[in-house]
Amino acid sequence: MPTLAIPNIGAFEIELWTQGSGAPLLFLHGYERHPGGAGFLQRLADNRRVLAPEHPGYGSSTGFEQFHDVLDVALYYRELIESWDIGEIDVLGHCLGGMFAAELAAISPQLVRRLVLVNAYGLWLDEQPTLDPFGRADDVKAAKWHAGPPETEPTNFVPDPADPQAAILFQARNLGSATKFMWPIADRGLRRRLPLVDAPTLVVHGTSDGLLPESYAQEFVRLIPDAELGLIERAGHYPMVEQEDEFVSVVEKFLAA
């Protein structure tokens, strides 16, 4: 990551990518890995201060053993934000980070000014079950992308370590951390708490997402009192990668409102 800070919150030490100045924006990453200095984060940092921590349990960020359930995660991020002493903050969460962002907004409405959820987990619909994100690697890879899986994952995401053995451990550690909140299903009671979200909310969803059907985004909009839907065509689970221009435009417009 181009910029590194180590905030110490109790038993936690985390890596933090930060760039830009102005109104703060917290970015919470998805279940696979932190995106590092991805293009969409750098562009969002043109107009604000982006703070993008790596979740405990991912990479070299520590303290995952302190999490017993998703409420612990939300309370951890509340404490982290309060330690920055910056008042209200916009929050953008993708995938698993969307679940965490929604939980944070529900229990700490005084901290979240505006909320953006991108292809977010946290709900379950019996009539449209999601594809197991921990299933066969080839099936999952194909389901994530509108235009078909790239030969390699985006190069501006945090890469695997060069050593093959270390790379296996890196991937296993990340996905192992995600299973605590997403396996066998990602429903941890968020449905009951979404009506408590006070922040104006934008639910962004790539319409070609083979992991999460569009109906999940519609359900988020139905359950959050002040929410709107922003669909991005020709994009799958990573609309910020496949349609970066449109993604940044939609998010910027909403945050500036």
C-alpha cells in the first residue's frame, strides 16, 4: 500500500491506506482482500480524505481473535473512527465490507453522514440463494465478472506474496477470516437492524453479479428508510473495477449531495 499507518485500538494493529484531504470517507473492503491503491480509491481521494483499513484477520492486520460476532466488528470500527476525532464520516463498503458498513450505520448513526453499499452481503433470500463464494474457484471467478474473468485479478489490488507458500497462507488467512461472517450464509441478523439506519444511503450494484443477484440490492433499498438504488450495467461483483468511470461518478454525485 502506498501509505501506511498503524493505528492501535486495544489489541488491534491494522494496515491503513490513506490519501487525499478534505471530508473523510471510510472504505471497507470485500471478502477477498484489500484493494490497496486501486484506481477508484485514488480517484475518490481527489476530492476527499480516503481512509481504507485492512480488516483484522486480513494480510498483516491483527486482532481477529477479538471478534466473536459481527457486532464486535461494528463496535471496532466505531472505536476506530472515534479515535480519529473527525466527527461524522461518509462510509463506503463493498461486499463483506458492505455488511460491516451497514452494521456500523445501524448502531452508530451519530458517526455516519452518508452510506454507500456496493454489492453488499448481509441478507439472505430463500427464493434466490446466492452462489457459495467459497465454492469451486473456477465457478466463483467466472461469476464475479461481467466480461469474463481476467487472466489475473486486478494488479492494483494487494498482490499475493511472491513466495508460493506464503501466497497460499495469505489467501487462506483472508478467506478464513471471511467465513466467520459469510459461511454458510451471510445472514447475521442485519435484516432486523437495517431499519435503524438513519444515514442517506446509496445501494450500488453491478447487474451482472453472479455471486449476488440484483434482488439483494433491491432488498437493501426496501429495508433502509432513506435508500436509493444505483445499478451499474456491464459490471459484476466489482463495478468499481469493470466500470470505474461510472462507479466514481455515481458515488461522487451521491456524496456531494
